[in-house]
Amino acid sequence: MSITVYTKPECNNCDQTKRRLNKHGIEYTTVDVTEDAAAREFVTDRLGYRQMPVVVVDENTHWSGFRIDALDKLAAA
């Protein structure tokens, strides 16, 4: 499983999401959308999200914001 967390600086929900993933021992890659224009375009134009973080598990599993329910479900999988 390859998880990517799209973030931005000074984002409390981004920090909480990463802490929750770390708590569950889930490995992930972080991409800062303020430094990567292609990533920002992917998140906003292709996925349609405007709020960070955006967590992408696979093509069909992704969400925006700090979602405890989704993170815990991911950990249980």
C-alpha cells in the first residue's frame, strides 16, 4: 500500500493526520503542494479538493481533511 499525504505549511489538520498515521505505524509519503505545482494541480483539478491534507491511498480511495474515521479504517485494513 502506497499512501501519499498532500500537505501545506502551518496546517494543523495536516499535522494531526500525520500524527495519526504515525500512531498506527502506517508509512506514507508527504508532498507539500505549495512547493510542487503538479501535485497542487492533481489535488485540486483531478481530485477536486481545496482543503488540505489530502490523503490518497489508491485511485479510488482518497479524502480531504483530518478524518479520524478514515484513518482508523485504514489502520484496521
